[in-house]
Amino acid sequence: MPRASRPKPSPHLKDLDDRIIECRGAGHDWPQLKVGFLPENVRAVPARDGSFQMVITCRNCGRERTRTTLPGGYYDDTIRFAYRGGVEGFAARPGSDRAALAKPDYTAELYRRMAENATLGGDSEDARQAMKDAAAAGYDMLTGQPTVRDKAAAVTRRAGKK
Ligand SMILES: [Zn+2]
């Protein structure tokens, strides 16, 4: 079976907070709007003219998106969301190397971090069995690299030859 080598992190993303990688790579965790009481993380800020600012907060990174309604609270499809806030560093500095990156770059970094934590494949019986099989064969299924124990043994062998 061909094994992929562990990808290197983008130098512009490797030190970023996980939440930035998650939200930029897989999308924000916005609460769904509901009829009736406003859900958690949704606020409606009334204005004098009878319109409202709907303020919706990402449950993961804390970034806010805001849209103003028509008077009476009605939806105006010409009004776009405005975005602000979130985890420090969420917005890349304009003109920086990171500002030139796109969603797929963040998604790749998200998968890389997930693989590092051995959660890719989920917590299923099939995933656990595949991990056991790979470990028995001396490989980390997610990275294609020899298992840590084998690396330690290799280091010991090398040291012993000196
Ligand atoms: Zn978010």
C-alpha cells in the first residue's frame, strides 16, 4: 500500500491558533436562525428606525457577523454581512504572505493537525481495527512513518554501534 509522507505545515499557518485553522479551513460554527426566541449566540440590537442589527457569533472562534434588517425586522437581501472580531490573529495582516492564502491552504493545515492527533477516521470500530493493524505492521497509519517505539529502537541500535 502506498504511504503518503507527512506534509509539512505552511510556515504562515503553523503557529496559528487551532480555532483559526478550524474556522478558516472548515467554515464557522454559526448558530442556525430559528423562529421564536433568539438562539444562543444571536443578538438583535434595535435601532431607532425600527430596524435591527442581527449579531451572530461563531461558537468556535468568537467572530461576529452582523446584518441590519429593514424597519420591523424584515430581511433585505441587498444587505451583506459585516464581519469583525474573533480569536486574536484571525484576520491576516493586509499585504502579508498569509493574506495571500486561500481556504484550501487552511483546510490542508486542518487535516494535517487532525492527523497529528490521530483522530482522522473517527472513533469507530473500523478505525480502531485499522490503527491496530497498522501498529502491528510497525507503521503509524496516519503518517506512514514507523511507530515511535520502532524509532526509539532504531536510535538505540544506532547508539549501540558506536
Ligand atoms: Zn469561527
